[in-house]
Amino acid sequence: MHEPEPEPQPDDGRIGRATRHSLAAIVALGVIGAGIWLLARKPTPIREPDPTPVTPAQPRVVERPLAPVPFTDIAKAAGIEFTHTTGATGESLLPETMGGGVGFLDVDDDGDQDLILIDGCRWQGEPFASAPEPGHDSVRLWTNDGRGQFRDATKGSGLEGPRFGMGVATGDLDGDGRTDLFVTTVGRNGVYLNRTESGGPPRFEDATDRLNVPSASRWGTSAAMFDGDQDGDLDIIVCNYVRWSREIDLAVDYRLTGIGRAYGSPTGFEGVDLTYLRNEGPAGLVDATAECGFAVANASTGKPVAKALGVVLGDWNNDGLIDVAIANDTVANFLFRNEGTPGRGRFVEVGASSGIAFDRNGSATGAMGIDTAWLRPNQWAIAIGNFANEMSSLYVARGSTMSFSDDAIIEGLGPASRAFLTFGLVMADMDLDGDADLVQANGHIEERIARVQPSQSWRQRGQLLLNAGPSATGPLLRDMPASMIGDLARPVVGRGLATADIDGDGDLDLALTQVGGAPMLLRNDLSAHGQWLRIVLKGPAGNPQGIGALVTVASAAAPNTPTAATIVSSARSYLSACDTAFTIGIPAGQTNSIVTVRWPAGSGVAEETRVVVDEIGKTIVIRAQGHAPQPPSIAPRSAPSTVPLPSRSAEPPPPH
């Protein structure tokens, strides 16, 4: 054993010398202080006014004032009766806490947005199997009357049946002009082709077997339909989470001190490759994951890297080809650059070199929901919602070279999001002022988290971060106080999040799902709408929604300087599908707008359509017609709602 060294004994001589030196220093400091005090007592001379006239300072740019954007939860009043089934029996199996998705789509082609909700079900002993529950349907459909009143149309639709559902993607897979569904599950995913006749009730064909959807048992999460090989029809990219079964979950045995077994991190589970299903028409869907570059392996182990929860489409290098970004939980995010191989499709993963793989500190995050938009004119950003005590990420593009930097802190998103655990995330013009805002659906995975982390809660409020505009002198995104966003601020265990205009009044409403509870259908009660456009594409056969098209909006006074843009896609957020229409506010006084559509590569139509719009507050339908651009058709604004929904505020908030 190492013996301790003896303590040093005090030296009286040294102590005395130190005392004398200290007294001398104190005296010197006193003299200096007295001198400073005397100088300070000299009278300050009075300065005479300068007769030279002063040039007025340049006026400071005034940022937009914060104005309320109140949301009212009308789910029950609008006819949405639904409670999410977790399947939990006390074992804390990870899928039980991940929630179900939500989708907006026009099922019956009547011009308004219908609603899909995805449910779980009870577990059975076998991994990936679910107990047959008579009367329990995991895909639920409500049709919209155009004024925000919904009717449950699940029965007889062909969507019935129990499965442990997760997410939904929308698009026209078979090229018949109707919107089909791809449903992800803990198990085998499903394809439902829309067979609804004009004026008839919703009807779907379960084409999972006929189209050769892979039967491998995987945990599918978010998915997106897009034309990855430029052959004119839509393919599917599917996010898979982790290699999971009940036995694996129990063996990982995640625990919290003082609680015991709990829902935990995916770090104890192996990753799983994405699934890329290439649409080969009558031959069905072919798994081309590895062939097309979507299989990413760890260089050291050779095992799959991906633990994917969110997907969004974009063209971040502006080459006319659709790229794919993936939010991965606790491992590097992916960015797949489209190399442009018509008929086959080839992608290269460039997440690390582009700057979106990790956060500003070089760390992987607990990434879930994802979206992309112009936050400033001609500047793309990719936002990703992360785990508790991590900031949401905001990757801002530097030019069109697929180079990004995480600007979450300097743009205001970082500090506002750190205390929340974010799943659903969308970027859209919620206040109709002409630029994209950001909405987050928040909620923890562990119900008892406050017992071990008092700063956290299971139920968390949603967030709306308003865009301060291109002339902002401070952070671009400003977190709206709970008092200014209505029922969006009500704490829930938030998961899926999607946007659409459900009542035809021009502003964007929200659907937000929660684990084990009822969804919220959040009507936007914005008081001062200002001017707006809702732009709907009617694309070519095989892609009638124009998925992958670039839509830009500019003033007629500066037609080549667009102020807003989007890549048309329903795949955004987490487990969810949004309306593919582009809703954007138009600046006051701008009477004419230029809307330009760059159609997707391989669509077989004119590369670009440009139209002049001189009507505001309308839905503008732009059609692809061969190689001859056609003028837009104008759909009239829907009549005001007459259904007995919750009333709007008696005292509307002040205008912007």
C-alpha cells in the first residue's frame, strides 16, 4: 500500500515576511485609490451643444410583430371518433410508444381533403403478428364534405382489418388518376389501390400480394412515393426502424433507475436497411434497394446503418432530379443524391459530406420528423425534430451544391426546442404572410419520465415558430407563446402531424396524433387572412399529382425572382402524409403573381409551365398538357362552413 506523505510544518519566519509584504501592498493600494478619488472629484466641464445639424439615422428595419395564430381542436365536433391503440400490456415493447400516422388526401376526387388515421392493435405471442380483433380496423378513413365536417367511411372501403399500423404514404401507383395508399406496419406493409367510382363511396383493393410487396418482417415507419427512375410512374422509398421482435426487445431490457423496465433508446438494437420498391407496372413492385444505392452499411461491421423514422423529398442541388433525405434515430442522417439513371434509378449517399448527417457538434441525434422548405427566398432548409434535451436541427443550404450548416441556434429553433421531444414536424405558411413557418408535435416516449427527469413530461405542448421574414435582424424563427396558438398548446403525447386546408377558407389546418389517445383536428382560426393562393397540380398519367415538381411563386414585377417555392410531395413530417397542394400567402398590394411549375424529369410533358395569376384567395389548378402549357383553371372558394363546429373567438386577434 502507498503510504501518505507527511504534512509540511509551518515556517514562522516565512509567515512574518509575508505579513510585512502584505501590509506594504495595502498601503500602496490606499495611496493609489486616494489619487483616483481626488481626480474623480474634479468638476466635469459642461459641453456646449454642437451647432452642426445632425443627419437623421437610417430607419431600422422593423420586424413583423408577433400576432396570434390560434388553433381550435374540432375533432369530435367534426365527426372524428378515434382513440389510438398502443397494444401495451405492461412489457414496455418499443413499438407501443412510437404512435400512429395521419394522412390528408382526396380519396373521392371531389376537391377537398379527406382523412386517414393509422392505428395499432393488440400483440400476439408471435413477433410481428397481431391478434385478430373483431371490429378493429387499423386503417381508418373519414371523408370530408368540403367544409370541415367528416364522415367515417371505413366500413366497406376495403381498408378493414387489424394490423400494427405505423405510417401512411399517398400517390397514384397504378396511373389511373386516383390516390392510392401505402401503409407501413410492424410486419408486412400494405398497398391499397383506390377503386372509388365518381360520386360513389370510397373503395380500395388490397393489392399487397398482387404487387409483390415484400413479405419480410420489418418495422416500417415513414414512406414516400416518387419517380426515382424517371420512367413516368411512382416508386416507393420505405423507412425501416430497427431489427425488432418481442424476444429481442425483452433481451435488450432497457431500464430506468427507480422505474424498472421502460421504453428506451434504439442504440441497443441493430439497424435495418431502407426498402426501395421500383414500380415496374404490370410486374408489380421490385425490391431494388441495393441496386439503386439505398443500402448503407457500416464500413467496420458491414451491417446496415439505418434506423430510419422520417423521409422528405427535395432537389437541393437544383438539377431537376429528386433527392431523398432520411432522418435516422441515434445514427447519421442520410442524403441520397439522385444520379439520374433513367429507367433504373441510381442514388449516392452524401449525408456526411453535405453536412446533414450530424448536428453542429458532430454528433448523431435522436432524429424523427423531417421537412424541407424555403425559409428565405431561394434558400432551402431541412428541419429535423430530435429527442429530449437535444435541439431540433435546422440544416440551411449554402447555394445549390448540397452543402448545409446546422443553423438551429442562430435562427432561433435550437433554444426553443431543446426542452421538447419532437416527433411530427412540418414547414408551411401557417400565418399566410408569404414564407414558411415551422410546427412541431411533441411528447415523450416514457409515461413515467418525470420521476427520473423532473424537467421532462410525458405530455408536451405543440409549438409554432413563425418566420420573421427576409428582413429580420435577429433569429429568423420565433417560438409563439402558448397563449397565442390556442389548442396547439394543449399538452398531448404528440406523434404524427400533417397539414391541409380542411374547410376551404384558405389557411392551413393541422391534424396531430397522439399515443394512446384521441387525435387533434386543429382548425386554423387566423383572423386576418390577407391574400393567398392554393396551387394544385394536375400532372401527367402515372403522376397526376405532379409529385416531384418544383413550384415557385414570384411577383409579376420581378418574375425571375421567386419569393416562395416547394417540391410537390405528400411525404413530410413523421409517419404522415400532407396535402400536396401548395398554400402560400401573397404580399399585400401584389395583384399579379407568376407561378412556375418545373415538371418532374421523365414525366413526358413540357419541362416548364409558367402562368400569370391575377386572382387572389382562390385554388389555382395548373394542368400538364403534352408540351403546350395551358392556362390555369380557377376553382371557386368553398362556401363558409354551416356545420355546428366550435365557434371562433368572439374577439378576433389583431391583424398582422
